[in-house]
Amino acid sequence: MTAPTALVLVCTLKPSPAPSSSDLIARQVLAELDKHGVSGRAIRVVDHDIAPGVQQDMGDGDEWPTLRRAVLDADILVISTPTWLGQMSSVAKRVLERLDAELSETDEDGRPILFDKVATAAVVGNEDGAHAIVANLFQALNDLGFSVPAQGCTYWNGEAMTPGDYNDLDQIPDAVAATNATMAANAAHLARVLGEQRYPAS
């Protein structure tokens, strides 16, 4: 098979070029994926006009179709989100809502169109909530047809009720760097496995 590709949908609330912790960890994950021959790119969702709704194209300037095409073209999807009030960002929730339209889409063999794609997650925040966010993301993405690799998430939580962001750190914490590396290695491996042996049609 050809080398897998990756797409990170960065769900920060900050439009470019504002510094973003979610964007920073996204690019660190892409660097780890590159070590395994996986090329990829990051897109800040908030830089695009993504209408609310659950259709593939909501019309009237909706830019989701461009992001949808990027999702369909990639083998690995990474959702990178900040933590707000213990929750994923509203931008990440909108991405899930727009992906809901794919539940009714099938390929030429009648399989869900997102089968054989891998999903991972990256979460940052100066408050707790990463595990709950990842659980919600993975449940939704698995419902859509994505497969989640072993240890398929990475995250950083700052000390509760103290200032400071991931973006403010002088270097990647060892634990985060190791988790980034494991997630990337397993995602690349799973993408290659699914590329060579697809899920069967129902």
C-alpha cells in the first residue's frame, strides 16, 4: 500500500496566527507520525466558516465540505482539542456533529465510508477532563466507523486552578513525548494493517 496520511483537525477557539496549545501538540504528533513514514497536515477548524448542522453541505458559504474532503482523503484522523470547563471545545463538538452525516454513507461494497480509517486524540488544558473528553471522542468516532489504536490518545493537564498553558512550557514533558510517540507508532501501524486488509462488508 502507499504510505498512510494523517489529518489533524485542531479544535482550538483561537484563529490563526494566535499561539495555541492544541495546535502545538498537534504539530508534535505530526512530527512523530513523520518518523513512521506518515505525512500529514494540521487544519485549524476555527479558521473556516463551519455552519451548524448534520448535513455534508449546509450551503450558504459553509466550508465544511473542504474539511470533509480532507478527512476522507486521510488514513489517520487526529482530533486536537483544548479543555474548557472539563469539556472538549465547542469546535470539536461541531466537528463530530458534521461527521454525523457520514453515518449514512457507504462505499462501493456497501461498507460505511469511514471504515479502514484510524482515529486518535490529543487534549490539552490547565484543568482536568482529558480522560472524559477522550472517552466521548472515541465513542463518537468509533460509531462513525473509525478504529482506535492501542493507547491512541495523548494529553497534558496543568495543575488544577493555576495559570499556565501547554504552549508556555519550555520543552515537551517526558511523559507527553513518550505518549505522543506511542500513539503515533500505533496509529501508523494500524493504518497500514487496515490498508492491507479491509474490514469486510456486512
